[in-house]
Amino acid sequence: MSRTRTASQNDARAIINKLAIYTLTVALFGMLLLPIYWLVVTSFKPLEDIFVVPPQFWPKNFTFKNYLAQSDPRLVQFFVNSLIVSVSSAVASTFAGALCAYAISRFQFRNKNALLLFFLAAMAFPVPLLMITMYGTFLKLGLLDTYAALILGTTATGLPLSVWLITNFINQIPVDMEEAALLDGASPFKVLIHVVLPMIRPGLAASAIFVFITSWNEIIMGLTFVSSPELRTLPAGITLTFLGEFEGDWSEMMALAVLVTLPVFVLFALTQKAVLKGMTAGALK
Amino acid sequence: MYQIKRDFLFFLALVSPAILIVGVLIIYPVINGVYLSFTDASPLRRGALNFVGLENYTFLLEDNVFYASAFNTSYIVFISSALAIIIGFMMALLLHFGIKRGATVLRSLVFQIWVVPWICITLLWGWLFDTDYGLVNSLFTWVGLTETNMDLLFDQTGAKWVIIAGFTWRSIPFLMVIALAALQSVSKEVLEAATLDGARFFSRLWHIIIPMVRNVLLVALLLDSVRFFQEMTMPLVLTQGGPSNATMVLSLFTYKLAFENWDFALASTAGTLWLVFLMLIAWLLLKFGMKKEYGK
Amino acid sequence: MATIEIRDLSKNYGTLEVMSSINLPIEDGEFCVLVGPSGCGKSTLLRMIAGLEEVTSGSILIDGEDVTNQRPGERDLAMVFQSYALYPHKTVRDNLGFSLKMHRVEKREAVTRIETVAKTLGLELLLDRHPAQLSGGQRQRVAMGRAMVRNPSVFLFDEPLSNLDAKLRVQMRTEIRALHQRINATTVYVTHDQIEAMTMADRIIVMNGGTIEQSGPPLELFDNPANVFVAGFLGSPAINFLNGNVERGASGLVVELDEGTVLPLPNLTDAMEHTSITLGIRPHQLRRTADGPIKVQVKVVEPTGVETLVFGSFADKPIVCQFAGRDLPKPDEILNLTPEPGSTLLFDSKTGERL
């Protein structure tokens, strides 16, 4: 084949390339976003409209009724519970994680890499296995059936990730600024507060969001560590309460799913940039 | 900068909260878990623990459901990870090299999927894969892939693939974002040099881009697959491990042993085996998958 | 004002010894430059003085007080970093004022001091900017200002000019020197650039492999290097080394170079007879004479306007000469060169020590 091509051949190739790229982009991204679209669209349809063939890609009879049906006080309670547990564990895990990460990053000691590897491995420790002993511990401490059990459990499973992520983030920051601050007469704690903290915000954000999302998703601790229905978190509450009462009303179910997704969606949309920065610093290490 | 000798109090203040939490709620439970696997522990039984040697292990290693769980877990995690990394990397390539406008918006939009709660994915998947009115069946019949509606959730292989679809969908965004960041860190000049050397796009991809991003992707993939091993909302709520244990995964199996049968000993054994299995995979992956880092 | 005394200072990383038994007194008000190739331990020494690096054994005294185990903040010294180490989230004003805040200096007093320093360094208009909005040279000034604002008794500089372009570097060199002449604080300055060391120091300390090779005033070190390393390190273009043996010729002791050339030199002594010897000849101390014994084949000629550098080869080894004026030799031309009488440095080839 000749290696030289005419200008029109080049143009044709470029157009075909572009066409292929755009078709692939639309197909892949469309496929990925379609479930979300379907979730939202279904939640605005009256029940009878979702059982039609072929399916309606746009609601013919737009309705809010499915959302109004969610005004169940139990749901509000589950929401509040999830919020309490997720915020507490995100804060606790990020706080303890950041302190520990700072020590790992800025103190010299042997086996530092082994320690980091341990935290990485700890993310893989089977949670049900950990829960067996946690259950006994919480039982002894009288913490079963309280928020504390859920918060401690999710903080513990979130902590290795916080430590790992924030350590990698701090490692990327040159130590000079902190040394300058020490020479400027700041105590180690003041260095931490005045110099380090402002510089590692993205790392902290990434850690907090990670742990928040994992806790928001947590289901088996919610099913086992608490037994009172008024202490259940969303996943456990939905499974035990609403799915038990489910009778095929998918449009109401989708409205529920939208409501449960919305808080994390909004939170994440607002913090995505910082999370991305914190995460890539950690992951690209 | 700091010295443990000189700044000992500071060091102690920094590490003690984490050590306390990790020590009491992670290290002790793991060690205790391994210990319990050699006993007959159960909260239902009163009285002292009895040491039973390898009895739990021999029991589990003869249990078909345990083997099924190990197989299902590997099957689901392996296929989901492979699909997610391939599709995620492809999408990152499209965003980075393909489309000119809207890449940032698309990325942010897709990345949002990564935070959809598992319980919501479970509910949504139940609706999408509904036998009579699910969107998947409608689309499949419309395209002509199938003639009659599939009972996916009640089919041994189908149910696994429903879960695979959920895992893959949830983790593509994460891997895409990491891959995109890795691609952005590949020096433009290196690629330009390769272009001048006469390398076409696919040669550049194979010889330059992939070797430069593979370690990052591998670590991200490892992190993600480890989470797959833990994740059990979907098998627990959507399929309850069925039909006939087709979606029984290790996490669900262990959880049910512990908190439905209250057999802590057997559950600890399952958990320990699961841990050993995971460590083995991670070790193999790091040993043979990671290539040496070259200086930047 | 302060004196510094370093006694038997050693530093190990695990089993690796990076510095052994350094002894160094630094006088009050002295501008001391630590110079040496990378990895020679000069920065480590500076960081140990600052308290940023752990001391394995030995001690550091400031004004007679043992500070070896004190925190950096307790030592009353200020440091200018190579990277400048400005606090990225603080304005120039807050960067300058941070140490005053940490030392609880009264607000009005702090404002005055910040303004004085800003004026001295020409930073008045930049006080409300963040470091990211400054040029390299401006950042460098802020870093200096941050050190000055505290009136510390000791200034430490860690390669402060290496991130600046050549022109700015020369300018800052003079400014730092002028500043020192005005405030006269004890200063320890680390650099790998021997020109910086020569031009700025009251005293140069040449380090290599974790030990001090020689210390003294710049010209003293230039003219009387203690060994081959110091001779080779100071001076640009670098000194030429020729190897040979001391033998007795017809008219007394001569050096017989390895390739056969015989050089009569005035500063040979009887004790040197039959020893192998390294001659050090600085490029500007080679002269063109009709009967010059050193026959150099010209390779490359570099005129700088004031002087001419000639890179040639002698006995297949590179040699550099520096001539005043613009008499440019042609490539491949043979020059007959003679070392200036009495200028040649003699070293023992085996130990590298000066003879």
C-alpha cells in the first residue's frame, strides 16, 4: 500500500475517525447514564404508566404523588440516623486519620512502609469477621443498640483508608514550609494548625467524603448492631421496613431511591473538585 | 524534621487516637477472629469456649455452599473488575484524546454515579431487570436480542450477571476518573516525541501510554476489587443469595453464618479463609502485575 | 550576636555514616560559606545547626549554650530555604509576620518591623499578595524578609539562589553581602557554587564526603589549597593537573611528566626526589613563550571579550588556559606554554596532600 495519501483521503479518514469517536462516546456514556435517567423518570410517573409496553421514555402524566407518598415519619427518622452516623464517622475517621498520617509522614522510624501496607491491607479485612468480635466488645460495653456502636464500627472500617489517603497527600507536600514554621518559633501543634491544615484540605475532604459514603452505604452493621427500629439507618431501615411492605409499586420505590441518593449526590457535587484532588494525590502515588 | 526522641509527646498525641481505634476494632478482632475459628464459639451457647482444632475448617472445606460462595465471589469480582477497568479506561481515553468539548462536564456527571448508595442501586436494579416491565427486557426485545422476556433474577447465571452489571456500573466512574488523572499526568512532550518517531495512536497507546499508567490503574483496580469482596447489599437484598445459592458470595455467607445462625466459630473460619484467599490474590497481583517504577 | 561552635558532630543514617567528627568554630558576625559537591554533607550540617536534623553524636553550641537537643524554634536562628518555603495560603504580610505572631510580639511593634523589612527589600507594594502571585526573585526577597524581620542572632541560608536565573543570582549575591555588612549577624551559607562561595564568604569551609577538607578566607584557599580536592573545587575554569615524578637532572631537581616532558621548577626540595607528584597549574598561570615546554594542541577557543579561554590537549589529556586579550589561536595550532614561575602547586600523587 502506498504511504502517501491524497488530501481528500485524509479528510475522509478524519471524518470516519471523528464519527467513530463520537458514536463510541455517546454509546458508552449514554449506557452509563441511562439507569440514572430511568430512575428519575420512573419516579415521576403514575404507577399505571410504568407498566406499559413499549415503555414511556418521557412521562406522559407527570406526577409528584410518588414523592408525597414518602412523607413517612419512619423514613425521616432513618435519614436522621444515617446522617448522624455518617457525619460522625467521617469526622472521627478523618480527624484520627489525619493526625496519624502526619506522624507517619513527618517522623522518621523504621518499617514505615510496612505500616502503610498494613493500613492498605486493613481495607481488605472481611468486615463480617471484624464484626463478630466488635459485637462481643459492644455487648460488654453496653453499646449495642446505640448510635455509638454504628459510629465506632464505621469509623474503624473507614480509618485505614483515611490514614492511607491523607499520608499519601501529605507526602506530596514539601516539608520546607513546616520547617520554616518551626524555625519561626511555632510549636509542633501550631505548625499543624497554621501551616499543615490549610495545605491538606483536599486530602481531608477526600477522606471525609469517602468515609461518609461508605457509612451511608453501610448495611450489615445497621442490621445487627441495633435492634430498635427507631435507630435504623437508611439501608437497614429500607430493607427491614419498606421492602417488607413492598407490593410492586416501583414508581414509589424509585422516588424513595431518588430521595436517599439526593443528599450524597448534592454533597458530592459540591466537593467533587477537592475530592478529586485529594484522591488523585493519594491514588497516583 | 521531628524526632521521636525529642518530640515524643507530640508523636504520642498524633498516633494514639488511631492506634486505639485500630487496635481495639481492627487488629484485636482479626486476631480474635482467627482464634475463634479453632473453637466452638457461639453467643447462643453458655459456658466456656471449647477448643476444637481444625474441625471448623474440615467442615467448611466439605461444604458445597462455601465452595459455591468462593466461586461466585471470584466469578463476580473478576468479571466486574475486568469489565470496569476496560470500559473505564476506554472512556478516559475518549475524554482525554477523543472529544474536544464537554469532557470536564461529562467526567463530573459520570463521577456522580460513584456515590449512588448501594441500596438505591439495588432498588433500581430490581426495577430495571424486572421480568415483565423492566427496561432491560424491553430494550433487549426491541433490539431483537431476545424474543421473550428473560427471568434474569431467577436464573442461575442471569442473577450473577445482574449483580456483575451493578458492580461494574458503580465502579466504572471511579476507574475512569483515576485513569483520566493518570493520562493527564503523561507528559505531552513524550507523546509528541513518539509521534515524531512515527508512532500512530494505537502504537503510542500500547508502547507508551499503557506502560506509564498501568501501575496507577492496577492499584486503583485492587482497591476497587477489595471493596467488591466486601460489598453485599445487592446479593443480600436483591437476590438473598439465590436462586439456589447462585449469588451467595463470601461476605454474605460469612455474615449469615455469624448473625443469622449465630455460629461465630464457623463464621470466623469462613472469614479467615476469605482473608487468606484475598491476601493470596493481592500478593500474586502485586508480585506479577506491578512493573518497576521508572524515574519521573 | 552569637558564636557557633560545632564539636565532634557525627551523623548516621542507620549504619551509613554521612558525617564524621566535624569540628567547626564560627565567630560572631562571621559570614561562613559551606561549599562542596552534592552529597558532601553541607546541607545536613546546616540542618543540624538549625535543629531540623537529628544529631547522632557530638554537640552544637550557640553563644556557649548547648542547643543540641533544643527545638528549632528555641534556637533564635532564621533560615532561608532553597525552595523559599513560603506559606502558600498566607499573604506576604502574614508570611513576614508569622514568626512575630508565634513569638507574641506586640501588634504595633510587629507592623513597624514588617514595614521596615518590606521597605529594605522593596516589597512594600506586594504585601497583600500571595506567594503564587510573585515572581521567583520576589519570592526570594520575601524569604529573606521573613528571616530578617525577627532580628535573629544567626542567619542560615540553604542554597538560596539556586532557583534564580543567572542575572538575578549575581544581583542577589551582592545584596545579601551588603545586607550582612549592615546588620553583621553570624551567617552560615550553604552553596554548591564555588563562585558564590568565593565572592561572598569571610571564610569558606570546603566539605567533601562528610568531612571538612579545608577552611579559611577565600583567597587563602585559592592560593594555598591543602589538597587536590580543594585546588580542583575552587577556581573557574578549573585548575589543570599534570602527573609526573621528581628526578635529579643536570641542573638540579626537575619534574619529569608522565609523557616525557621535563619541567624545571623552583619550589622542589631534595626530600621530594623519586616521588610521584601532581602539579596543579591554574589556567591563568600558563604563559605563551617561544620555548615553552608544555606543547598544547588547540581544540576549542572561547573569547569572552576581556579574556580568551583555550581548551586544548596535552599528552592526550584536556588542558585549559586563560589569556588576557583577544589573540585567538586557531584550532590544531600548537601553543608552547610555560607555568608562571613559582605559581605551580605541588601535591603528593598518592595522598593528594599538598607538598
